[in-house]
Amino acid sequence: IRGMAARLREAADVEICPLLWATALPGGPLTHDVYQMVKRETLAAIAAQGPFDGVLLANHGALEAEGLSLSADSDFIMAVRQAIGPDTPLGIAFDLHGNLTPEIIQAGTVFTALRTAPHRDDPVTGYRLADLLLDVIERGLKPQTALVRVPLLVIGEATMTTYEPMKSLYALLPELDQQPGVMQSIIMVGFAFNDKPWVGVSTLVTTEDDPALAQSLAEDLARKVWDARHDYTYKIETAGVAEGLARAAGDGVFPAYLSDAGDNTTAGAPGDLTVVLQEALALGIKDAVFAGITAPQIVQRCREAGVGAQIEIVLGAEHVSAPHKTMKVTATVEGFGEVLELGGFQPYRSTEGAWACVRIGDVLATFHEVPIGITTPHHFSSMGISPTAHRLYVVKLGYLHPQLEDGAKRHIMLYSPGLTPLDLSLIPWKHISRPVFPLDAEMTWQP
């Protein structure tokens, strides 16, 4: 959004008409009523403030909603297209962890997607899209787009753009964009945890007016992505829960950040598991912070007891997802709040719900009324916790988001249990399109 606005402000004859901004932490599909409310408000704003010379959307690309037979992004973008008419240019920016469909491509005019994971190019991606849209409007272009679906099921932690093969594959995109007639090229990793037929990796190329060129380049890019399929492995340090905790605590490199990857709230898990915390207490881990545990009952207990009070809590009593492992502990309430004010624009929300921080022996743990993504140092400091002064930090992420990554001296991703496991074969798939690699390891494929 910031990048879009920055580019549009550079054009003296452009008036920006903001319509609607809605964001949420990942966590299952939207209810039917909430999704219809968002769509209804968007379409009403289009009707009230249009007609427009062009429209920009910032979609993640992995939205699902109850009661739909297609992805919510597809349904939403098609509805916007119908509202603005067939001839109004429509630009759409995506997270690279979105799932593209033919319906999206048919509805849109120009497209961009993030090219870094962890994500560091949000403003650049928005700027690029607004620039493309202005070019279409000013020159009267009728862009042609080709989409190729690649039968790969991968998660973001195995396709980080700071490591091979994605580093080299994404390096191809700026070169493709410089070819005569090419407007934009995209690799979409997809969002593998959505058990839907449209989930998967895809490549996309948009040209100014040449569908054959778009198709040829998209197929060539897809072939390169497919040929690297055996190399989508974890390049960052990984370990089992007990091994990772012991390794991080014992090697003297601090602050060490550990990801509770199986309960990754930024990938849709509820963040309710205390398995890693329980293991750390059993091992006698010292000077550690366990942040972002969803436990509304514990939060309420802390509110009622007050700062400084000692309370007994049962870790695991609020587990929604398996395993249902419990541990009774004595905790001291260090702090709590009705809201968590983060200040400024944050990746998900700048204001979060009620929270409480407790001390259990020599570790701190933060509990939250609703799921939260602890993705920046501000999340810690807003709860009175230094993001760097402790030896160990455990967060419910996969890879670290940029601001945490920059402050960590070491990072270990844990093979922890939960709804977002690092091993995709553990998920009981029912609806994805088959065959798909690596679940069907011997399959062959051509674009």
C-alpha cells in the first residue's frame, strides 16, 4: 500500500481514492458473514466513489472463506472486476505465498508479487504495480498474461529467497522484466497449508501485447522451478524440540531465537501449544522468553490476580490442537494489559488484544487472549521485555521476520508438533490436486 501511494503521488494528475483496508492474522477461513461484509463494503465504496481510471488491490493470495467453491481471492477479485467494468485497468499485488487461479488472471490486468522471503520488498512491490498500472492507462495497453501451475507443494521455510535454489530463480525475474515487451514476471511459492485444489506453485508472465511470448516465458520459468524440485529443503538450522533447546542454551551465542514452527501463527496455527515451554522447564533452561502463546483463560487469571501475584496454572490445559500434554507450574504475574499497542504500521495489526506476562522459574512467558504473530522487536518491548537482552527467545514462527532476523545472533527452527508441521507428509491431505511433488515423489511433469 505504501509503495502504491508513493508512486501515485509522483504523478501530478492522479487523484488517489482510498476505499477499504482490512487485515488479519492467518488462522483458518473467514466466516461467510465476515467475508461477505468485507466484499459488500468494498463494492459499495466502488459504486459510491467511481468511476475510476484504474484500480489497485493488495491481496495476500491465500484467503479462504466459508461457503465458496473457489478461493476467496478469486471470488473477491472477480467481484471487483464486475463492479468496475470490463475496460478499467485492474492491478493486483500479491504476497509470493499466495495461490493464483485462472479466474484471478482473467479478472486482472497487471500483477506484481513480493520477491523476498522473509519479506523485505513490500513497498517496492506496490510501487512497481502502480507504475505498471499508470503505464497501461497512459499508453492504452492491453496486456497479455500467461499463468502456469507447477505441481509442487512447498512451504515458505523451504523456499527462502536468501538461499538456493530460490535465490537464483528469483534473480531471473528482473532480467526477464527487461526483455522487450515484458511487463512483469512472477514466481508464486503458494500457501501449502490450505488443503484446496488450487494450492501450489505457479509462474506468471505479463507482456504488453504478445500472448505467445508470455506463454513461452512462463513455461520456461515453470520448467526451471520444477527442475529444482529436489533442492527445496531447509537451509537454516533445524532441530527437534529438546535438541534445539539444549543446543541453543549451550553454545554461548546469544540472543538465540528458536521458532516453534509446528505452531506457527503466521501460517495459520492457533498458537495454543505449550509443548516447547514445558520441555524447556523440564530441561531447566535459563533466561529464556516464550512469546505469543494463545491462552485466554491464563490471561484472565493474571488480570484477576494482579501484578506481583503468584498463581498456579496448568500449561496445556488450553491446548486446542494436539498434543494434549499438561504441566502444573507456579507463576508470578509480571505484567498484563487489555490491549497491546505496537505503534506505527506493523505486519499484521498495530493493536493486539489482551495479554499477560508471567515468570516461571527463570523463564518468561507471554500469554494472549487471541492468536498473535510476534514478528518484531516492538512486540517484546510493548510488553516490557527486551528483544535482545535474554539468552533465548522462542516465537511461534517459521523463518524469522526481518526485524527479528536482524537482531538474532542465532536462529534454530524446531520440528515441533502442531497444525503447521515442517514435514508436509504429516498432514492428512484430502482436497489438494494430485499428483503433486513431493507427496508423489516419482511423478513427471511438463508445462
